[in-house]
Amino acid sequence: MRQNYRIDQTPMLSAVVKPLPSLFRLPPLSSSSLSLYFRVSPSPRLLSSRRSYSRHAFLGDHHLSCSIPNKPLRVAVLLSGGVDSSVALRLLHAAGHSCTAFYLKIWFQEGFENFWNQCPWEDDLKYAKHVCEQVDVPLEVVHLTDEYWERVVSYIIEEYRCGRTPNPDVLCNTRIKFGAFMDAISGMEYDYIASGHYAKVVHPPADQTDSSSVLELSQDMVKDQTYFLSHLSQTQLKRLLFPLGCVKKEEVRKLATEFDLPNKDRKDSQGICFLGKIKFSDFVGRHIGEMEGIILEAETGDFLGNHRGFWFYTIGQRQGLRLPGGPWYVVEKDTKNNVVFVSRNYYSMDKRRRVFRVGSLRWLSGKPSGNVNQLRCKVRHGPGFYSCRFEMEGDDAVVHLDEDDQGLAAGQFAAFYEGTTCIGSGVILESWDDQCFPVCAKALELAAFEDKTKLGKPVKIKTMPVTKSAEAEPGETSAEANGVVVVVVV
């Protein structure tokens, strides 16, 4: 459904709230009824698309090669107030395009007024305005708070409630930045939507409109964000430009200095965008609550301590357990009985983790064209890949990695690649194969106890010999006396 784009109006949003999604299935992409009203910040008049081609002396051809230079376009640029999106805007401007910047206000604060002294998004908007003022680019503020809650946050909360670990960044790109926002401006004459993502989109020639656009790895493999963009549709991909796909992060910082951007020294943002300065655990606790449960050692069934609720933990996690004698890792969760299983032998070579199922598969341009036994896979953001093969089973697939992975978590995305091309992704449904991390019979029996008070007090934990690679977390106690064991009470 195309949306009406209105300006100079009081922000107002209304939408039909969809039911929470069924297990492992992503919610639908669009609501059946949705009205958007945007408030436009004071800004100069729109620049002419006939603006002369502008080139700074410090810019090389590779800086602009992802910005389609020498072909004046009308581009809607998502501007966050950070360095990356600001440099992306300036590169598009230098390439001769007519740009309009959009700041998406998706942050909500109800119930969290005591967590900060000022609104977390105000600094972002201030920097965004200053960046636009430097080159006389108009800036508009788009209010998508309700859409973010309905399409992303409610799904995240339900997934955590079910014991899974969703990825907000993937959903935000698919449903908000290039979903609700793209729908909202669909009636306007923008050729492309651009952002500061580290990725490349290769579009077909103008005379081959039936051909697909392709999502390629960026020049910077460490910062590459194709993983977060892997669940987009071909319709979305065809409308996107990523100017930073052809430059590395260190060059982006240098360009920010050359452009003399007001945020050139600003640190990169961390965490989830809608939370601002709030810790994610505080957010989860606010919306799901707390429920005391027990922590058991997977190999022995020993009762080690208590936790606030299984939804605060994910497979592979070590921080926040606050157990002595560590490091300890979360290896399994019993969501029915609210039990967290942990181990100090998480990285043992005999603990295979290389087979898992994926659902909600989406291919950027049809199913894989090549051999499905010769793909590459990412199971998280970062430069690392696995070689893999997969087998389709109905609408789902079984993925076989060529190496073990220690942190597969249900609810996360697995992105697939043919060479340097990202071809799509799916949601991890099951984390382990039949040789998964073993939870002993005693631990399973204790987890099923209805009256956990019968377990008595937590056992004494013997610390393992300390190695140089073992780093104690806050709350962990470790000691080394001639390499012998030290006993610590929880």
C-alpha cells in the first residue's frame, strides 16, 4: 500500500497492530492500514538536480564509484548523525546528486524517563542538521516510533520470551529503514534511497530492467554489513545505494576530516538504536519482567546459583553469570522450567556444533544459482565465514558447516554467499546437531523439579587452573597457588 507523504504536520501515527508472530516465523512486512505524518525541520530549498558535478581534490575515483557519479539523481539519504551516514551524504553530494536527508526518529521513552538527563536522540539530530547545513541539503524528521514497536520491538520481546535470540538490526533494516520509510516516500520522485551501510549494490544497466540487482561484500571486510542487509527483498535492493561500499572505515574517518564534518571526531554508536543509553537487560526486564530460576552445571548437574530469568541469557554467553571459578558459558536453556545450563568446557574439541536448521528463508534474487554444496555462510556480523552446504526440507533448510561454531543461537540469522555475493538469509531454528553439548541426566532431572527449594544451597565451586587467556568477569573469583585448585563458596 502506497503511503501519503505530508509535511508541516504534527507527528501522528496510527496502525493496525498485528498479532505476535508464530514461533520462528517473521511477522508480515506491512500493515493493512497505516497513515504517516512527518514533521519537517526548517531547511533550505531543494537543490536542483542540474547542479554541476562537484569534485574535491582529495577524492579519488574509487571514493565515488559506489555513488553512480556523472549521472545526476534525486537521492533520499538516511542520516543518523553519525560519521558513516554523514560521509555517505557528502560523497553523494560530491558525485553531483540532488540529495534530501531524512532523520528517522524511532526512539521511544515511555517508562524510562529516569534513565537519562536528556533525550538520547537530540545530539544525533543536532549533528545531522549541522552536516546538512554545510552543503545546503534539506533535512526532514520522520516519526516511525509506532512502526518500530509493532514491526520490530514486539517481535524481539516475544522471541526472548520464548528463549530465542533475535537480531534487531536485521529486522530494522528490512522493516523500518527500507520498509516503512521506503513505503512512505514511494509516491515521491526519488531515484534511490541511500545510507551509510558498508555494502555494495550492483545494479543492472538501464536497458536491462528485468535483471536483478546484486548485494556484494564491501571493501572493508571487518565493517562489512551485508549480514544485516541479507534479508532484504529484490524490490528493496533495487532502490538502494551504499556509497561506503567502495571505501574502508579508516578512509571514511579521513574523509570526515577532509570534509570538516562537525561529527568527524564522534565515536561510532554501539548497541541497539532505539534504546539510547538504556541497557538492553533493563529493557528486557521492563517488558518481560524477572523470574528467579536456577543455574546448573551441564556435566554434573551441580546447583551453582540463581538467575533472573532465562530470557536474559543466550547460548555462548559468559558475561553476567557472576559465578566464581570461571570462565563459565551458557550452553543450553530449559525454557519450560526456567533453568540455565552452564559449563567451563564450552570450547572442548569434542563438542560439535556445525549442523542447524534455518527457516523464514529469503533469497535476494531467487534461489541459489550455483552448487548449494559450495556456499559460504555467516552466522553473525563480522569478517568470518564458514564454507557450508544445505539441504532443503520443505520451506526450511538444514545447514552443514565445515567447521564447529561455538555460538549458534536460535533466533539469529544465517546469511549465505556465493563468492562475494550475498544471496539471502534465514532464521536459525535449532542450534545443535545430534552430537550437541551434552547435558547429563542428573541435570535434566533436577531441572524438572517443581520445588527448587529442595535443591538446598549452591555447591562449592572449585576453580580451574588459571591460564593467561582466562579473564575473570566481574563477580568471578580466581586464584592460582602453584597451579592447585582453590575452593570458593558461591
